[in-house]
Amino acid sequence: MFRGVFSPVVTVFREDAIDWDAQGLLVERLLDAGVDGILFCGSIGEFQALSLEERASLFRWAVRKVKGRAKVLAGTGGTCVKEVVTLTHQAGEAGVDGAVVISPYYFKLEEPDLVRFYGAVASVGLPTLLYNFPDRTNTSLSADLVKRLAEAYPSIVGIKDTVDCISHTREVIAMVKPVRPGFSVLSGYDEYIVPNRLAGGDGILTGMTNVDPALFVRMWRALDRHDQLEVIRLQSRINRLMPLYGMGSPFVAAIKQAVSLLLPEVSATMRAPFTQVNEAQKADIAALLQDAGLLPMAGSSQTS
């Protein structure tokens, strides 16, 4: 159901409000690059800093803006089960193609708790992707649990596996695909696009697509063509971009700054309590983009 290159788009702010015009420019850039889908209110979209009303408004706006040109996914996860279920209902009513739902965080959940949680979300009936991000939730969805959920709930149709170990993703694929062949397994780390595909996965849902969406679309198409030399070349370009994640805290700040340098209409403003990167970090990000050929070198009018 969900296959290819998916972008969890940043949320663009002017002061403390969503900048709808700039958000639209960024969405059009992603669509022009050919991404297969866009996730609104994911981790990189600062969902934790948005009110439920703002998130629902973004979902409605997104469906109107995208107009069927790509899949629209809604990040509806949170810590209150009732709110997650309600927001997932609202996302479905808005016309999104699916929800991406992170497990509740703060307290570590045991598997019976996770089954109850995802069962409640699945009752909405909207196609739902599990969101496994143990670095943020302190809980990892085991391959066995994913299989159990996939077998029990037809509306659970995939997973975003943000685990810095392709072995976990491979294990999910090996356990779930035999019982649910159409179950989508997307990796949450940009540099895993190739091993995801080689393991039988379905693509990526990753933050660097905000910075260079065309790069990842080209990579996916090169994999379709079995163009090994092109895959190697494009993987090298991805590798050059990966240090960006360590250039801001949280990493969202660095991604936003990079996008703002490439698309000046898009502000790098973060919502409190977080702030934008400092001047030294901004210079480092600009240098990385120059090295990657995305920004002209100082004193040059051409990119490399």
C-alpha cells in the first residue's frame, strides 16, 4: 500500500504560527521532486509542540494542498489513548491516506500494553503504520509483536522502523511478509534505503528528504532499474549529507536550517522550548550543503 520515498515534512513557523504559504512552497518542492508520499506531524514535524487542533488543521490543509498527487500520511501518535483515537478519526475524516502512530512514550510499555494501544487505534479503521522509534519511546516493537498486530488488525498495514540496525528491519520483513505480503516496511534512516530494498522492504520515510528529495527519488528509481553504478554514486551523496543530523539539537533544527538555506521563504524557526541553530552551526550546515553540491561555494555562482 505504501511503497517508495516518503517525506516527513517539517512544519514551517513564523513566530508561533504555522506559515501556510511557506509550508505550501515546501510541499510543492517535495511533489515536484516526485516523492511518493508526505507525512504531516511526524517527529520532524514537531508534532509534540503542536496542539491537537493545529494537527487536525494541518491534516485538512494537506489533503487540499496535495490533491491526490502523492499519499498523505498523518502523524496521530501521543501519550493519551483517547486523544490519539480521536485525532486518528479526524485524520480519516479529513481524507488522509493513512496514519503513522508512534507508541506512547515516557513510561516503558510492555507488549500487552502495546497490543491494547494499537488495538484501540486500529478500531478507527484508517490504514495505520506502526511507528517504531525506541530512541524516543524507550520501547522497541519486536518483530514478533509486529507480526501479531498485523495478523490481528487488517487496518494496521505497515511500519516505520526507525531503528539504527537493519537487522531489526530485516527480521520484521522476514516474519510479517509471509503472513501479510502487502504489509509496508519503511525504514526511518535515510542511509538504509538500499539495505531496506535488498531485504525486501518497501522504502523510506526519512527526514533528509526535506533537504534533497530528488536525490532519494533518483535512488529509488535506480534501484528499480538495477543500476548498480548509479546506486553506488547516489549512496555516496547520501553519505555526505548524513552528518547534518548531528549539527543541531534536536536534529530537527539542523534539518530546518538546511531547508531554509535552500528555500529562503521557509523559516528555520523552531517552536518553544527549542531554538534555531546558532551562527557557528549555521555556518557548518552551509558548508555541508556546499560540499554536497546543493549550495554554491563561496565566491562561485555554480554548484559542484
